[in-house]
Amino acid sequence: MKKADKVSIPSGFLALIVLIIFISGIATMLVSGHNINAGSGKTPAKTTDTESSAASDSSSGSTSGLSSRAVSPNAYEEKSNLPSDYRLISVLNEDVFKGPLILVNYQFQSMIDGENLVNIYDNASSSIGVKDDDMFINESIVEPINSFFDAFQKSEGSTSILISSSYRSKDAQTKIYNESVKSTGVQSTAYYVAVPGFSEHQTGYCFDTAAYNYSGEMIELDGEGQFAWLSDNCQDYGFILRYPDDKTNITGIGYEAWHFRYVGVPHATFIKDHKLCFEEYIEGIKDYTFDKGPLLIDKGSKGKWVVFYIPRLDAFNNTDVPVPADSKKCPYTVSGNNIDGFIVTVDVTNDSSNSLLTKARTDWSFDNSSLVIADFKDYDLTTDPGRDTDTSSDGDSNGNWESDPFWDEDEGDSESDEENYESRFDYVDYYDEYNDGTASSYEE
């Protein structure tokens, strides 16, 4: 019986099959490797509110630590238009809610409840009085606060000023809000007290000031006399008067001469020089980008900065942000705005050849009409004699509130008026909570 004949395969054909398998394998590895990198779970270096995570390789301008190209493709890199003196760092999208430039107001709640807090009493200069020994503030602004109060004491010779309030948790704000409703009514409370969760005290970047009068009573500062120095000079230490008297129809909070917020020296000086409130600045800075041109803040011998906005890439886990390659020569910070992007601040005081200076802009022509709260009136409740004497059944301690259409949910004589009417009640849910009969339980 014959053995079965062997099937002969041409050696050239076999070689071709092997080559095809080899190429297919390489292609599969490349594709799978790309996807594995994209979902590897590697955490990119956090850079919000600090440059420490990027400074280690700043001298070489290396981006070797950024393993997220597949996660967050960036137009600057793809177009090859990133200047040689800038590099990319990868910032987590969740960090948009962190940093000294986060805007917290009636519309945008604080997504953090105190971070990097330190005890003020344990770290305060001798020029600062502190109401309680258990008050806290963000660690990054301890030095600016000390410098601010030291300068006040040197200029005015006064040690009577103190910090009366600083970081407040959401729970603490709830107690304050409820107590205010009980004592002054729903509407006046909404004018001066932020809804729990929507107070910037929750961030740890602000504080209230007070002083003791001749009777030993603690009183909020009125911004007059020697205390006018604070609002006149706060910008030199990175602070702004958060709720100015001529911006209440944008901030949604009555004038507070005692409330200061840290934003950093360049931003504070620009806000003061251009008579802006924080809402206007945060919205207006979006017009200044890395590509179109940053905002130039030039304070001469005090420093020079370029500031630009980078929108968050919502389709990805993180956003690539251009920063100086040499952070020692050009220190920088990256802060979220608590809305939709990041604000990069670059100190170019010692770098006259910085590539961004050639396209930096100094003009500011922002239209703030989109920020104005319709029909919001500025009632000075602190001096209204009717505040403590009016105990009308609606719990309102100031009759002026009755005539203000801002507080009328049904405002508008026509359907179109109602559509265009903006109220703070469109953004927060406390109105129904305190106006469905519950409010009576707080009223005396």
C-alpha cells in the first residue's frame, strides 16, 4: 500500500503568508497599545494652583511625563505652533473646580469644601487679630494676609482690626443662612447671605474683617476712615474687595466693605485698575487665549504678566495646557475658573523675549450686559431704620423688598418678558424651600 503523497507548497508562497501574518501582528500591537495607553489609568501630574509638579523637568522643557496624548490630543501640538519656550502639561479636567481664580456665586456653587487649610491663629502675624482660635484659611494665602495686615498696621498705626470669618463649611453656612432667615426674613437674607453651597467662604480663599469699637463691641468694617486703606491697597497683596457697591446687579450680593478675596497680585491689580468685579473679569478673560493673544498686565517695577484662558476639553479626562518650558525664569500658575476652563498666569518680568509678548494685548473691551441681573436693586439694609422694626407677616424686615420685581417669580407682562427675565431663583433651589410655608418656622 502506497503512502499518501505529500502536498508540495511553493516556498515563495509560504514566505508571503508569513510576511502577511507578521505585518498584521505589528498593526494589531500598535492599535491595541494605543488603546491601552488611553485607558491605562495613569494619573497625569496635577498642576492646578501650583507649578511644583511641572518644575522638575522645566530646565529641559521635557514632556516625557505626559503619557496622555491619546486621551487629550491638543491642537497646539498637532499644528506644530507651540513656541520653543513653551511646553504642554496635562491637567485633570476635575481641577477646573480648584485654584485661587474659581468663581463662586449665586450661579456657580463651590465644588470643594476647604482644601489645604491651616489654622489662622497659629500662622498669623502679630498685626492680625483673630476672632476665634479655630479659624482656617487656604495655606497659600497665609503669607499675603500677613503682609497685607502688616502694611496696614505700619501705615495706619492700628492693631484694632481682626479677621472675623474665613473658611466656612457648607454645614456652617447652612446654620448662618437659617439664622438670618429667622431674624431678617427670606428676601433680605438672600441679598447678603449666600445660599449654602454657593458661598465662596467654602473655598478658603476669602475672609471678613472687623474691629472693636470703644465699647468693646465687634463691628464689621464700613470701609471709611483708616479702614479705607484696606480697599485702596488690597490689590498690592493679591486681594480684591469682592462685593463693591456699584456691582451688586452683577454679583447678586449687597455691598460688603469687609469681605476680601484672594485672586493673586496681577489679577487683583487689573480688576482694581479697570473697576471690575470678579464676575466681569472671569468672563472677560475668556477672550484672551494662547493662540489669539494673552492679556498683558504690566505694572512696571512691580512686575509684568501674561494671562490666557484654555477651555476644558470636555470630551477627554484631561486638558493639555501650554506653560513656559523654564518655570524658574517664568514662574506660572494654572487655576480653574469653576466653570469651563483654566486660567494660566505667567510672570514674564525677567523674560523680555518671551514669545507671548509679541501678541499680548492690553485692551479690555468686555461687554458686561450678559452678566447683569435684571431689576436687582441696591438697598442699603445696614442703614435702613426699618430693618429691625418692620415685622410684617411675610417675614420681610425691609418694606423696600416688596416693591422690587426681582423677587417676583412671575415677573413680566408678556411671555417674552418672562423668557428674558433673569432671577437668582433660576440657579438655586432655596426659593421654594423657604417660601412654601417653611419660612414661617424661622420667623418671630
